[in-house]
Amino acid sequence: MTPARVLGVALHTQVVGRGVECDPHDEWGRGGFARRDPRFGPGVPQRGQDGHPLAIPRARAYEGQFCACCELDLRAAATYHTVATLAKADISLLLAARDTAKLEALCAELSSTFPGTYSWISVDMTRDDSISQFAKELVARNVVLDGAVLMPPQDPPTSDPLPSSEKWREVLQNSFVGPLSLLKAAISRMAPDPAKGRRCKVVIISGISSAQVMGNYASSNVVRCAWLAEAKTLAFALGDQGIHVNTLSPGGTLTPGYAASLEKRAANAGATVEQRLSEETSNVPLRKYGTPEEVAGAVEGLLSTFSDHMTGLNVLHDGGFTRAY
């Protein structure tokens, strides 16, 4: 059987807007993949007319398939817009997440709106047995990945810098060790060929606590820095193979959930939403929060030829909030 070509994208979205740290908490499940080849799985519908990318022009058409692994919530705007943007780019997606019903619903929604084909694999990136089964499924489907976008789960905000050893083991397993094992499985299914112009792109979604300490993100400060170090290490080790590894660190992002909480805070303060938003973004040079669409556009750019000479970078998507060089 000819292997289905897939660009692996592993995504985890977190609710943005707690201060300025981007921590979207998806409820989609865990995981998502994209693919163009109808041989990638049975019963994959093909419908939709709009073939244009959502945010930025593509330097060239995508070749192969995308794989997205995420905490998947159909209501999580950042994750949804990322998946939708890739779908609009006329590619096929393989979605991987915990919630089978929501994965099926998302695939149906995408296939009724966009071109391409959409399939899924159920996986929980915090569990070793689930990741092992996921890796076996990739082999069984003879999948070849052209990239991956990984959004590791994050621990809820906390100001405790010295949690118990048991808590640290849980945090590291759920937010680093498990997701890294999933990424390892995805990378093992990549077949880059730089001589023929085929490069594989890995995008790891982080947050601005990767660049500066955030007071209410004690454990996240540590885990996000670990991901930066891992991404740099992978970039150094895999570069000669044609595998690019970059991180994207969003700052405050105006998701629908955060917009609702913004309205409540404005009402409680006797202010308008515009006044409250202006106050909250007064320390952001661009004087605004990002949008889910802008985050999605940044992900798409890092998967495109735009990043053909970029690897090991941490791209800050925070409106200039981070002061560090």
C-alpha cells in the first residue's frame, strides 16, 4: 500500500486572557490530524468549496497531510480556528483527541464546509498506553507525516512555586512527558527529503511564560521553558534531516470565553467593555489582545514555506507585551 502522506500537527489550545498568559483550556478531547489522501481512513467524506486560507497567503500549496493533537473543545476558539485555517488551505486533516463524539462532530462540520478529507484517532496524550496505541494506529494506517503541531495540556494557574513531589510528577507527565512521547511517535512517521524540497514542520504551542516569569503560572513557567529547551534540542538534532521545530508563544488572546468574562468584569466595575479592555491592554504596545484567527494564521505561517529557513525559534505572539530581548 502506498503510504498516506500527512503533515503532523499537534495542538493544545488554552483559554487565553488570564492576565496575559495564553492558556486556552480545550474540551475537544486530545488530538487532531489533517490529511489530503482519501486512503488515509475509511468513510471520510469530501465536501466544501472554499479553498482559501483564513489568515495569510501561502507561498505554495501544502503537500501531504496535517496531523493535529490537542485538548479538543469545539467551543475553544483558538483550537477551532487553527484547525479551520488548515482546512481552508485545502488540505486533509487527521484529528486526534480523547472525545470520540466531538471528534466525529468536528470532522462532519469541517467536511461540510471545507474541501479536503477529515479523519480522527482517539488519543489521550497524558496516558502512555493511549499514546502507544496511537503510534500503532499510525503504523497500521501506513501514515507518513509531513509535520506536527503540538499543544501540550497545561496545569491550571497556580502561584505555588513549591508543590508536592506527587503534584510535580503529575504536572510533568501530563504537560511534558506524555505529550513529548506523542510527538516522538509523530516524528517517527515523518519522511523529509530536503534534496527534493520536502521539509517537515513541527510547531509546539507554548505561552509567554516561556520568555518571562508570570506570577500566577508557577508550574507553567517551568514546563514552558522545558518545551523551549526541548524544541531547541530537537531543532539542533533533526535539522540536517529537514525537520524544522519551532515554538509559538501567544500572549493574551480574546477568545469568546474571555470576552464573556471581560463583559462581566466591566459590568461589575460599572464600566463599558471598551473601557475595561483599554485598561487591561494598556501595558501591551499594540493596545489590544490577539484573536484566535491571528493565532491560527501564525501557526499556518510556521507550517508553510515561510519557515523554510527557520528552526529552533520561539515566536512571541503577544502584541509586544514581553519586554525581554
